[in-house]
Amino acid sequence: MPKQLHRNINYLRVSVTDRCNLRCIYCMPKEGLSLLGHNDILRYEEILRVVRAAMPEGITKVRLTGGEPLARKGLAEFISTLTGLKGLTDISLTTNGILLADHAEAIYQAGIRRINISLDSLNPERYRTITRGGSLETVLRGIRKAAEVGFSPIKINIVLMKGTNDDEILDFAKATLRWPYQVRFIEMMPIGRDNTEAVTEYLSNDVALDRIGRMFKLDYLGENGAPENRGPARRYRIEGAKGEIGFISPISHEFCDNCNRLRLTADGHLRACLLSDDEIDLKPELRSGCSDEVLKALIRKAIASKPAGKSTLPGDPSPKKCRRQMSAIGG
């Protein structure tokens, strides 16, 4: 398994589409984005070629993202092929949950078992405002369906925003008393816009942990996974709760030294760091009929280019903010 700065780069996040049925305030502008054309996004067979080429270079985990991955036609059939690849130990999916009730059975049958669902408010009106039109009940119905079908673990992702949803921190914590899920607070990152254009503000997860800790007795559960395959969430459980609380804190508690991932954008660019705009465009090589060795060499180049941290990117020691919108990167 390849190592770079003593990190095992074994995780590939794949954006299967830049299209989304929501317009979340921290993810894209109100007017939406100029969408890629049909021929601009990678075909499923091209994504499979990249995954197959990445596996000998150490990739064992794949997460499907978007945009909204369930919005792309033929996803279940693609997942079925992907889960059939020997050597992948973990395949998961992140969704906003709007289409989940309709697709949960199909993607479960195709082989997905782990699922992350975005849910930034438990208040229907506020949820509609944050997502610019989404239905909270539709997402909750999707979560219930996912549990009924058998997905495990189910992780609920909340992007924490000062002045927007931080008054719901305790509500989400209390939800773990009855929900057997991992409720995860994620710090908002400087993605896709100037800070002066931000419609909401960053808030440290330390604030959320402090508020919850004052109300409940928390048991620290450690971090996700074994040391060589560890996720970024710090995990806690309220005494007697069915579920867990996780904190993903890329700003206040940088975890770059443990980052194990690459990102493949919907248009075929390979990114070694979420906050770096350095990319390798795989699509020209893929569509010119390149050999697997050429593809593997490009993947090795991406791994080698992975920066030491968000504040130590080549040629510029200042903290970074990438130009692409989150929906175009895949998170």
C-alpha cells in the first residue's frame, strides 16, 4: 500500500455527478451552477477503469458522492459492478436523502451497506431555507427506509453554522437517545467562494462539544476504525443513548497528517486534497485509449502530490480555500 508522508492513501471518493436536487447555502450559490454536459462527466465504465487502476496502487475503499449520486440514472447497476471488484473492502455512499426512500432497496441489493445522509436541521422551515426548497419529512422517510432495509452504520451529517443551526446542537445530541445512528457535526470549510460572500459563518466543533458536555455525561469512544484505516470523526456517546455523536473538525483540529483519500470529480479530475486546486485531468487519457500503466502512473503522481497539510501547500504557506464549489468536488 503506497505511503506518502507516512499516510496510507487507500480511500477514493468518487463524484458520479455534479447535479443535485438541492441548493444548500454552504454548497452552491443561490442561482445554482453551470452544469456539466452529458459528455463532460465520466461514464460509468470510465469510473470503473479508474477504480481498477487505483486498486493496485493501494485503494481499497470507495465512497460515491455527487452532487446527489442518487440523481444519476443507472447508479444501482453501476454499484453492482463496483461491489463485484475483488480487493475493495468498503464501498459506501453519501446522499442528501431526498431520493433515498425510492432507491434504498435497489442500492442495498446492489451491495452498498454503509450510508451517510446530510441533515442540517430538524426544523422543517429551517431545513427548507438551508437547502433552498428541500423537504425534511422526505429525508426522515428516507432515513427510516434505510434502517428498515438494513443499512448499517447510518451516519447523519450536520454542517455546523453559526447563527444558522447552532441552536439545534442539543436537539441533534438528544436525537441519539432514540436514534441508533452516528450523528456527526462537521465544521464548515472554505470551499468555492470568497469568505466575504459567505451566507453563514464558521463555528468550531469545540463549541458543540462543550454545549453537549454541559448537558450530558459523555463517554469518549475514540476515532473511527483501526489506526491504519481511521476516519476523521472523534466519537462520543451520551450515557444510555442508542446512537453516537461524532465531530469532524478539519479547521479547529486539522487531521491532514492522517488523511488517506483522493477525490475523483465528476468530470474526471483527480484531486489529492480538498483544499488544493491542484488536479490531474484523467479524462483525455481515458478517452484516447491510454494503457492501464499510464493511468496508474497518473494516480501515483496524484498520491505523490498530496500536501502535508492545509497550511503547507507547495509555494504558499497560507491557509487555502479552493475555487471549485463543493458540489463539483464531491466533498
